[in-house]
Amino acid sequence: MAEDFIEPAREEVDRLISRLDKDAKQGGYNLNPDADFVRGLVKGLLINERRYGYRACPCRLASGDKAEDLDLICPCDYRDADITEFGACYCALYVSKAVMKGEKELSSIPERRLPPEEREKQCQEKKASEEALGTDIANAAFKLSLPVWRCTVCGYLCAREGPPEVCPICKVGKERFERFI
């Protein structure tokens, strides 16, 4: 589709940068201080949103299947671990305070995402484990009146009938939550 490759307008990029920066600061995160670098990444996010219908990380190859790519939608599931260990997420849109202060230099970040066949195997093992435990047995063992949901991006936990529409911490949608207990 030709629309996929139309470069986003400067105003559109500026609006998203402003929103990402605001959300990052509210959640205790920092955008990369290199404004031109951030602008390039945000353009990639907007192009991927046009192409796939969601903001897949521009530094990774998305499949076009949202369910398969949930872990790659910005902010990705690997952001926090990468920032903690390397000072930045894989694409370096988000950086640590040490990087912001110039106390730590950025370096290459290895890919944490498992290859497709390993992800599929992990998914099947998780489903088998959940079936073996049984939701009612797990809830009874912990004597919980409500299930606990975990945000796969930031780890936020909440006990309620279903996940929140938007994570109050990192602002991702409810499809990024998994049943924790």
C-alpha cells in the first residue's frame, strides 16, 4: 500500500513525541536526549502504525499479525529489562537516568525476543501449565476473590475481574495484560 511509505508530517511526529515524552516522565522513564534520533524512531512508529495498525518497534521486523507482535508494540515487553541491564531499550527510544546524565554510554543491545519457534513452544507450555493447574484451583489455593492481572510491559499488577483498558503506569492497552494468578 503506497500510504505505508508516506513520511509522517512534522506536526504528527511532534505530537507523538510530546505524548511519548509526557507518558515517559509520568511513568518514571526518559526518552533518548538525541532529538533527531527520537524523531527518526517516531517516524518509524507512525509508519508501522499505518502499515500494520499498531506501533511496532521500528528496529524489529513485525509480522503484521498484532497477536503475534504484541511483545513488539512500543513500549515493548523488553524495555524495562534492557534499560536496567544496558541503559536503554533495544531501539534506544527509552534510556536510563544514567544515560540522561551522561554517566553511562550507550552500546549495542542484544535481542531478547525468542525466535518464532521458541516463542510458540513457550506459549504452548504456558497454556498446558494453566490447564493443568486450573484457574479455579489456583484462585482457591490463594483464596483470592478476584483474578490478578499483570502488565507484560511494566509488571503492574491489579486484582479485578478483567484487565484495565489502559495500564496506569506505562499506558499500554489491555491486550498487553496477562492473567497472573
